[in-house]
Amino acid sequence: MMASRDKWRVYKRVCLMMFLAVVTLTVVQRGNISTGPQFQLERQTRMEISDDGDLHKKGPYALASRFWKPMKSKQGAPTTEEPHHITQDGVSKSWDITSANCSANLNFTSTEWFAGLEPNFKQFLLYRHCRYFPMTINHPEKCSGEIHLLMVVKSIITQHDRREVIRKTWGKEQVINGKRIKTLFLLGAPSNEAEKANHQKLLEYEDYIYGDILQWDFMDSFFNLTLKETHFLKWFSSYCPGVRYIFKGDDDVFVSVQNILEYLEISSDVKNIFAGDVIFKAKPIRKKDNKYYIPQALYNKTHYPPYAGGGGFLMDGPLARKLYSVSETLELYPIDDVFLGMCLEALQVVPIRHNAFKTFGLMKNKKSKLNREPCFFRSMIVVHKLLPKELMDMWKLVNSNLVCAQKVQLL
Ligand SMILES: *[C@@H]1O[C@H](CO)[C@@H](O)[C@H](O)[C@H]1NC(C)=O
Ligand SMILES: *[C@@H]1O[C@H](CO)[C@@H](O)[C@H](O)[C@H]1NC(C)=O
Ligand SMILES: *[C@@H]1O[C@H](CO)[C@@H](O)[C@H](O)[C@H]1NC(C)=O
Ligand SMILES: *[C@@H]1O[C@H](CO)[C@@H](O)[C@H](O)[C@H]1NC(C)=O
Ligand SMILES: *[C@@H]1O[C@H](CO)[C@@H](O)[C@H](O)[C@H]1NC(C)=O
């Protein structure tokens, strides 16, 4: 017979052992979950700037559960907190637009020419004077330090798959021969209630993982693409003093980073670089069923100034800052690439036409083999237009041990 004191001692020991076993199991399991490859999310950028030491210990699983928890305090989208400070060069380091209190301009609604316009042009004109909107997702830290090339991609909230493929292909952030390359996606607000309900939170999570999304609170519509342009120029001018060059393009194009770098190398002493698929003397389209139709009331000259197709072009940082200043003196125009052409004209800068930019379509014949010829893509800077799977396949082909019969000399 054991004394009751001994019984008590054994009981205590068993309890302690069970407790330790549970703790050990938990720790082991946690370790496995957080180190499992399928959960390894690339969010170093955000980790570096986070002042929350906890994040480093608990791993992405803890991050995920924390992200998806309902917000207790402030309502609305979580915006990146940014201290308001001014750098030595006097550049304001914060987005200074905090409210978009902008009502329709009814000044000309009773005029005859306004009454005759299509609804989308009416809407454009009613809100044309609203120049800037607040940011819902910002990354003031994105441009810190010296950056050789900033890749900037126009995207919309629902095109998550395109952003994903771009991050894996030409938009991959990397350092090539000591030259830093960074990537950003530019987005507007959800354009309807369904997008708002189903996609906004996912977008915020995507940004939480990759930290590469800028979002402004204006409706992401075709005619508001010019707002995306001007908002980016303003953002760039206040946050990016150390960026040498910018590539700006669509989210459905093929881009060769290698060829961009090569082109910039040989153009390194050219000032005011603005290179792309430039068209000179383009005529405004007057056919009403065309996507780019412009009524006489909005533009009455016979030609546009030279401009580069918005699918992809290159410019240097100092020129982007000049474009920002001059853009503020011009009225907004509903076609974003033409608007940039107007800004260039005002600066008396002539854009450079280069054959390696194919943003206005490739071969006239859609069935032409060149449209899918990797050796052709290898010699290009931008090619329009490839959807995620095609882009991935082409990227793999172009970066494989491809043997091309003759090097197409375009650069
Ligand atoms: C994680 O799980 C694997 C089996 O899936 C096991 O072999 C390994 O020891 C575990 N790792 C840790 C750190 O416990
Ligand atoms: C918006 O602007 C109008 C006039 O400019 C002003 O009367 C109104 O109070 C403003 N509303 C907000 C929410 O700031
Ligand atoms: C509308 O017209 C008035 C008077 O000409 C002017 O002061 C005002 O700025 C105009 N509104 C806008 C939004 O342009
Ligand atoms: C552009 O966005 C603003 C703000 O969301 C909106 O009021 C306006 O109607 C939009 N314009 C067009 C042409 O879609
Ligand atoms: C063209 O438009 C401008 C400004 O909108 C106007 O001042 C000018 O009179 C117009 N010219 C013609 C020929 O209609």
C-alpha cells in the first residue's frame, strides 16, 4: 500500500509529464506548420519595416490569422500608417490628399454640346476638375535608396492572376549587376459593389504579402486611367528621389528586363528619355463605336501630339518629375497615353520611337507565326498582348536554352 503522500507525488509527476508532452507536441507542430514550404510567403519587404517584433517569431500562419481577424478599432480599409515628415531635399514624404470631397461641375450641363454627348463623356466632364484622391494602400518605403529601374504596372482589382504571373516573370524584384529593380502595381477603387464586397479584402491581403500595391480612391474605369497616370506622377515625385528610370506598362504584356537594361545602358547620356511605341500625327478617332472615340467637343484639332502606346514605355526619373509639374497645368484628357503626349508637347520633349516596343499589336495577320515565335520575343522590349498562361509559357521559352538561327538586331 502506498502512502497517500506518495500517491499525491506520483499524480503530480504524471500531470507534469502530460503537460510537458502537450507543450512539446504543440511546439513541434507549430514548427512544422510555419516552416512548411507551402506556407512560406515572400513578405520580407513588409517584415523589414514592421516594428512588431512578434511577427518574426510566429511565422506567416500567425500573420494570416491576424490579418483576417475583424478590425476592432477604426472602420474602413487599413491604410499604411505614415508619419508625416519632410526629408532634407524638402520633398514631402506623405500623400497630402486626405479627402476626395469633389462634387459634379454643373457649369455646362445646360449647354447644347453637353446634351449631345454620350453618357461616359458626360461623366468624365462632370468630374474632370477632381484632380486628386486619397490613398487606400500606400508604400512610402518602396523607393528608399537608389533604384535603377522601377517597374510600374497598371492593374485592376480583379486581375489578381496577371499580377501573380508578373511577379514571377518580368516584374520580379531583383538586383542585376548591382542595379536594383523594384515593382509596383497601380490600382483604383473597386468599380462596383460586388468587387468591393469580394475583392477589396483579398487585395489588401495580397498587398500584405507582397507589399507592392498602390491604391487610390477613384473608380477604376477606362476614362479614369488618366487619373492613374497623374496620381502615379505625383506619388513618384514625392516618394522617389533616387529612382533613375521607370518602365510603365499594362498587366497583359511581355517585357524583357534584360533588353531594357541594355537599351538604358547605351542611352545613358541621353536626357529626357521617353521611349516607346510612338505614333506621330495620330488622328483622333471619330467613329462612335470605337473604344477610343473622341467627340469634336472634347478635342477639335486634327492630330494628336506624338505619344507612346500606354502598353509599355520607358522614361527617366527627372523627366517624370517634370511631367508631374506640367500635368497640373493641363486639363485631363480621357485617353491616358494621349494625355502624356500632351504633357510631353508642353515640355517640348519629343518621345523616342523604338522598334522593340510593340504595343499597338504585332503582325497585322493574327495567325502569323511571329506572334508566338520565342526568338522574336527575345529581341523585343515590350510585346502586347499576353494573358497569364501565355506569358508564363513564353517567359520559360525565352529564358530556356533557346537557339535562335540569327540574332534579330533591334537594340
Ligand atoms: C515535421 O514533420 C515531418 C513529417 O512531415 C517530420 O519528419 C519532421 O521531424 C517534423 N519537423 C519538426 C521540426 O518537428
Ligand atoms: C464638401 O465641400 C462642400 C463645398 O465645397 C462643403 O460644403 C462640404 O461641407 C464638404 N463636405 C465634406 C464632407 O468635407
Ligand atoms: C463654374 O463656374 C464658376 C463661374 O464661372 C467658376 O467660378 C467655377 O470655378 C466653375 N466650377 C468649376 C468646378 O470649374
Ligand atoms: C472617376 O472617378 C471618380 C471618383 O471615383 C468618379 O466620380 C468619376 O465618375 C470617374 N470618372 C469616370 C469617367 O469614370
Ligand atoms: C477648339 O476648342 C478650343 C477649346 O476647347 C476653342 O477655344 C476653339 O475655338 C475650338 N476651335 C474650333 C475650330 O472649333
